Amino acid sequence: MRAGSQQGSVSIVVAGVATVALMASLGVADVGKALAARARARAAADAAALAAAQELALPSGRTAIELADEYAERNGARLVSCTCSNGTLEAIVEVDVALGPMFLASDGLTVHGRARAVIDVPVG
């Protein structure tokens, strides 16, 4: 066996390892992007629920749903639902955050966030 025939086999193995490493790093980047979007969804839901609860506790003339929608939008989310009727002591908000373009996953994916804010009324 000649030494030159072994060099071709090594380059194929190196190319395979490089491809696997590239795919793994792209997967890690997608997971990181999804985790960041999950954090944004949680923060947006928290902000929207707190804004809605504040409007229920201290009315300013706007509806709690309007404020929840505004705060969700400010945080890069879309308001899905807001259970925050006047006269209640809680606001439950659900939002979606778009993931954007991914390397290995399909586009158009969203992350869902949910938060609940309760108005604590002092007794006595």
C-alpha cells in the first residue's frame, strides 16, 4: 500500500468531522435564540400583566386590554389574550414572540409566554 492513498481517506474524515461540527454549532445557535425568545416572551407577558393590573387597580381612563397590548408590543410580543375585566383583582396575559429566521428549524416559529398579576387589597 502506498502512503499517498491514505491521505485521501484522512481528508474525507476531516471533511465529515467539520460538517458535524458546523451542524452542531448551528444547532446550539438555534437553541440559544429560542432561549432568548423565551426570556423575551416571559418579560413581555410580565410587563403586560402588570400594566393591566395597574389599570384595574388605579383606572386612568384606558382599558386594561389596551395597556396590556401596548406593553406587550413595546417588548416585541403580540398579545394573544388578556383576562382582565374591570372589577376583578387579577390580570392573566398570554403573548407570543416570533423566533425569526433559524439555521436548522423552519421559519415562522413562535414562543408563548403567560403571566398573572394579582392586585393585593389590604384588609382592615
